[in-house]
Amino acid sequence: MDATVLATAVGCCVLLFAVIFAVGHYRRESARKRVICEMQRRRLYEFSRPKH
């Protein structure tokens, strides 16, 4: 009984940790992509703007 409860608790903790890690990684990746897109768009805007 105790071993089963312990195994279930450990499994839940590992699953929870994996979900949190995945969500954090996904948010970090999406934020980085957004920043890269913003930088590229700004660079493109600088290039497309006529120079006086």
C-alpha cells in the first residue's frame, strides 16, 4: 500500500514538473521568436525607408 502511494505521488510530481518545464520552454521559445521577428521587421523597415 505504502509503496503504491509513494509511486503514485512520485509519478504525479514528475508529471507536474514535466508539464511546468514544457510550458516554460514553450513560452521562452515563443518570446524569443517574437523578439527575433520584431528585430527583423525593424531592420526591414530601416532598409525600406528612403535615405535622405
